[in-house]
Amino acid sequence: MPIINNASIWFAKLDPKRPNNKFNKTNPTWECQIRTESKEVKKEWEAMNLPVKAIVPDEGAPFFRVNLRKKSFKVDKEPASPVKVVNGALEEIDPNTIGNGSIGNIRVFQYDYVKKDGTPGVVSVLMGVQITKHLVYKAKPRGDEFEAAETETIDPPDDDETDSFSSAKSGTPSPAPKGDEKF
């Protein structure tokens, strides 16, 4: 299995319990994007038959990217093993802590297939991620979150006769509204 060394990792969705179902509800995927600004690295990735795309953002330097994924279910509908995520010492780490721009090594499994147009192609399946420079991701609070506020708690009275529902218990009907009253 080929290993892609020193790749910049973006948009890692590698939580074993929560593969990304945004694009495929029936077979969610574990995925990440790898990036480089180097034309030499781009050529290496192309030699590995990776689908490299050039990106020219409105702001910032141009870069090359490859999206890698692994389906959560095999062809026979059996659950697939999740993508293994480790650090440089080969200790497992929480994949939800991988921030954009982290650096790592990516292990892929590749196999040949025939495209719909009859030409040969190569599929690259994401198998493992080794983080060598860990930029820790910490979720930012949402803009519409509650802020801390003072809370007042009022206990109900102990006396049943002061209950606001006591008139309903007595069977006395409430007066009917007059026709010209507005609610």
C-alpha cells in the first residue's frame, strides 16, 4: 500500500462512529483532503495515480488537492473497518482533534477498475492517517449560542388553597367573555 508523506490535511472527517453522510446517506464515508503547494509533490501524487486538482482561491496561494475517502460499508454490505488515526509514536489519537493544516502521512489502498467510458482507472481508498504535526481543532462557539444569564427559581407554594387552579377544582364556571372584548 502506498504512503503519501508530509501531506497537509484538511477537512478530516475520520470519527469511527460518525462517518460523513453529506454526499451518500446509505453509505457514509470517512474522508480527508490532502494539499500541497509544491509542483514536485503534485507530480509525485500524479505518478501514484491520485486525482490531483489545481485550486486557485480568491485569496491566498494556489495549491493542489486530492480528496481521499473510505466507504463505511463494503460491497457485500458488511461494515468496513474505520480509518486508523495515529500520531508519530503510533499511538491512537482522537480524529476529531485534527485541525486544518495538520501535517501527516496517509496510507491508501489502490486497485484498478474500468470507468464507464471503458478507459482504465485507479481507485485510492483511505486506510490510515499518521499525524506528524498536530494542529489541534477546537470547535468555536456558534454565533447564536446562549450566553450565561441569571436564573430565578420559584418554588410552588405548599398551601393547596392558594393554588391558581383552585377555582377550577371548585366547579365554579369562569365568566364568559363579552362580545366586544378583544383578546
